[in-house]
Amino acid sequence: MEKITWDDFEKIELRAGTIVEVHDFPKAKKPAFQLKVDLGEGIGVKQSSAQLTKLYSKEELLGRQVLCVTNFPPRQIANFLSEILVTGYILEDGEVVLSSIEHPVPNGTRLA
């Protein structure tokens, strides 16, 4: 494992957001949802593609607070522009378990 410095870690914008919309993403190569995530006043609502269809329903995701990387450049996925990365743990079978926030925090709060 490569070691990083505190300065490296501080460059990553990890922020809390709430999923406000979930849509199927039929044009994705792997099954995925299109998410809209409210990241608070300073950042606003951003969209992300997330391969969560095996472990989560759209209803389970809606209103859920998630941890997002907000300072990656946007990435084109099929006909969709993903603006943020919703974080999770990739299991051996390729499924993704969302990283969780134990107690609600204001949208946009930065992980320290």
C-alpha cells in the first residue's frame, strides 16, 4: 500500500450529501442507477452513476445520506455526465456496499 501525506488527504473533498432522485440507467454497460445528490448550499445538487442495483432498491436509496468525492473532474458514462463519486466498498463479487454516515449531518459537511 502506498503511503500518502496529510496534504494529499486534504486535497480530497469528501462531503456528505442526500440522495434526492434515483433513476434507472439502461444505457450503462453494467447495471447502475443515475443519482442526484444534494450537497448543500455551497455545492448544490450533483449527479452520479452508481452500480448499486443488486443490493439497493431505488426506494432504499432515496433520502439516504451518502459520502461523496466532490472534486473529481466530471466523467462521461454513456449518455450521462457523472459529476461526483458516491463512495462504497467493493466486495469480491463486484457488488458495492455504500459507505454510511452514522448520524445525520448537514449536506455539504466535509469529512475530516
